[in-house]
Amino acid sequence: MGRLEEFQTLTDAEDYFTFFDLDYNERLVYVKRFHILRKFGEMVEKGSVEAFDGSEDKLLDYYKFALLSVYKNFENGYEPSAAEIWNMFDKESACGTCSTSTSCSDIEGVESGAHACTTGHGLEFN
């Protein structure tokens, strides 16, 4: 298995730090795990082998830099705003009748954070 393939099997924050042989504060990673992985994931999505002239080594160097950069931001006191945290939970629905994507019990499909409800929206109170 190549290093890029090995990287693609990783799931835990600690595994990424070990893979790249980076020192880290276990307590910080434990407390900020979700935020670190989310920001790291956003940066990973921006990288591709093609963007680095087909070099997996350069791509992995970019991933290492991305992880280190995200980690250092949190180590230096970065705190995501409430808007950054909750924005991902408050997406408009495709049907336009629900206030959030968690309001419907029956969802037909999900695209770009929007959903289409399959339940009827006509409420009757007797």
C-alpha cells in the first residue's frame, strides 16, 4: 500500500498526527477534535494529485502542512464562531416550507445541504 492510500484509510485525529510524525498536545486534540478535523478536511478537499503535477509526495506534504497549520491555529487560541459551528446545521430546505434540514421526518434526497420533503405540509388541527 502506498503512502497516499494509507493516508486515505485514516480516520482519527491522532492517526493523522502519527502518520505525519507531528508532535501534538493530546488534551488540545481531544477537546478540539471535531473542529480540527473539520478545518483539516476543508483543506484536504482543495488538494489533488493533479494540482501537484501528479506527485503524491507533494500532495502529502500539502496535507501535512494543512494539518499543522490548522493545529497551530487552535494551539494559538483560535475559536470558531458560533456561526461557523451552527451554520452547517441550519441549511435551507429545497421545499422552502421547513426552517431547517432537521425539521422533516421524511427526506427524499440531499444535495448541497438542502433536502426535499416527502411528507405533506398541510397540517390540520381538530
